[in-house]
Amino acid sequence: MFEARILQGSILKKVLESIKDLVTDANFECTANGFALQAMDSSHVSLVALMLRSTGFDHYRCDRDVTMGMNLLNMSKMLKCADNDDTITMKADDAGDVVTFMFENPKADKISDFQMKLMDIDTEHLGIPDTEYEATVKMSSNEFQRICRDLSSIGDTVTIAVTKDSVKFTTSGDIGEANITCRRTSDGDMKEEKVKTEEDGEKVHNTKSSEGQNVDIDLQEPVTLTFALRYLNSFCKATSLCENVRLQLSKELPVVVQYLIEDMGYVRFYLAPKIEE
Amino acid sequence: AKKQSSLAGFFEKR
């Protein structure tokens, strides 16, 4: 028996919206640890890894490990029938071939259940090695989305160059080229700044707001890599899950684009770089 | 020109 209840159903809805265009069919692995997925897109260029830890659910029961193969477009169709403030419960029998999604509104006076047929999916599971990345960039997820969107109107690929002080995004296409540089926010800017006002005396003004870039860079080695914008734009569908996005880069390795899901886990996207022929 | 690499070369199949 597998049973998982999430109070904030909108999280599950958002997760599905962020991955359903990248991956068609995927196996969800339900274990005592949580509800996880690892799947590649059909061209084997990108991979999504999702983890929703059991401790993040309001109720979680998994008597034995269950693999549930689902068509993500169909799953998304079902989850769209849940309101954002609904509680969502997923249920499956150990040997069953359906998963049940149950939606409950906050007043608990409307309860819906949707059954979806499961499928047998033959997939390769890839071992992702633990890697020390040469560069880690943390920035506003909205800004990252904006940059990827803006650059994709000029070119098809983006070159990301990380130095200790900045991260630079470059593209070029038939109509011209574009460079966007985000400077690392200095430590002083990230901290609370005290502002004196005549009326209130001392007032604390927090500058770490959604305005500005709030770019944090952890660098071992400067790194420059090129990626297809089409995939990055797809990853950015996860933007509403987290205020910040974390990019991890190393020479000639796939980039990791991570969105944390508060109190629950993460959705991570891996994208293979464009390399010299 | 740069070509798109595949993930298969980076991660081990299990």
C-alpha cells in the first residue's frame, strides 16, 4: 500500500507542469524515503531528477517499494482538476495497475477522486556521480528565467561564463548578439542594511528583496560552457517552485539546474553541454 | 561549430 497526502496540492501541480513537456512517460519510485523520479527526455540530452521526501508529506505510508509508471501529460491533466489550495492524496495498491488522486478542498466539503491507469515503462536508470563542481551560482529564479527567455529571441544557444565576480550569459544569432552580465552581489549588499529615519529613529531595511539579482558565486575554477536554450527555457517552468535557482557547472560536464521545494526536496535538471566537434 | 553532447557519456547506466 502506498499513500501520500500533501496539504499544499499546488506544489505537486507545479512540479508536474515543470517536467511534463520534457519527459513523456516516467517511473515514479515510491519508497520509505519518499516519492522520486528520474527520467531523460527522448533525445537523451537532459534529465530530470525529482525528490519529494516522505517527511514533507502530511501523511505518508509506503509498505514496500512501488514503481508507478505514468504518462506525465495524463497525470498533469488529472492534477489540473485539483484547485491550488486543495489537499492531494495519491494512493496505490502494491500490485495494482491504477493510481488514485484524491482532491479535498479546504472546507472539506468537496472530495474528488480520479483514477489513472499505470503503465509498464522500460527505462534506463542512470547513476549520477557525486561531483565537486567548479562553479556554483545561486541567483533569482525569475531573473534566470528572464535571461533565458530574452536570449532565446536572439539565438539558440547560450554560453555561460562564470568568474569569481560575475556570471555572463552570451548568445548570437542571425540578427546579432547579446551579452548579459550579472555581477556577484557583494556580502554587504546581501546583509540587512540599517537606515536612519527622522521619525522612527533606527529602522531595519532589508535589501535582500526580490529586486535585483542577489547573485551568489562559489568558484573553484572559472568555467565557460555552452547549452541549448530550448532546454533551459523548459527547466524554467519550475520557476514558481522556488525564489532562487542554483546552477552548478564544471568543464565538459552537464549543468545542474536545481529548484528547491520548501520542506520537501528538489527538482533538478541536468543538461549535456554543446561541445566542439 | 559545436554539437550537442548526450547524457549517456556522462552518467553510468545502472
